[in-house]
Amino acid sequence: MSMIMSLLGSPEIEQQETASRTLGELCRKNGERIFSELVPILQKAISSSDPRTKEGACLAFADIM
């Protein structure tokens, strides 16, 4: 999950798109049960000192909503 968030915050558009598709597939294949695992991870990532991780976590929230 940390790699997906880092790639979502990447300046490379191709990496962002790949990470977004990966997250979308995880949510589609695992349904609602993955949300209970993802939300705490994303909440923790938002308070990270790494700006790419913060940006990636925000984009991940947007993707799963």
C-alpha cells in the first residue's frame, strides 16, 4: 500500500495512472472488506513527513470514494 501511495504522488503521470488502476482493481476485487483495512493506512499516511506519500494518500482517498 505504501508503494501505491508513493506512486500516486509521483510526478510521473504513467506511474500515477498505474497506481490508480491498481488501487481500483484492489477495491473492485475485494469489495467493501478492503475499506476497513485501507482507511486506517491512508489516515496514517496523511500525517507522513514525505510530501509524495501525503499526496498519494489524498489521491488514494479520492480514488476509492
